[in-house]
Amino acid sequence: MDASQIYILLAIIILAIIVLLVFLIKKNKREAKLTPLAALAFAFVFAGVLFVGEGRVVSYSLMGIGVVIAIIDIIAKLKKK
């Protein structure tokens, strides 16, 4: 096995451990619903990742819009409490 295969195997093992920990921790917690603004922010960030081949300006703009929407959602949640 060369170095790249070892890195990939190590990454898969680490991801499996993280998934296992998330499932174990989540059993005890109440699930929070995803707000419409948070879903929209996630969609913009995901679109930014998908359109990376279209150019940096398009990709970073979509990600930036997603981050701004996420910040607005966080502020709205804090004001609601």
C-alpha cells in the first residue's frame, strides 16, 4: 500500500468513528427542526460546492450568500428567545 491508500483508509476509519459518535450522542438529545432559512443557507452553500467548476466568483458568491443567510437565521433565533 502506498501513502495515498493509507491516507484514504485512515480518513474512512475516522469518518466511521465520527458517525458512530454522532449516533451515540444524538440518542440522548432532542432533535431540533431545520428552519426554512437554515435549509436555504444549506442549499446555497451546497450549490457553491457543486458549481466550483464554473469559477471561483460564482462558487464563492453562492457560499457567501449561504453564510449570510445562516447568520441571519442565528440572529433571528437569538432574538426569538
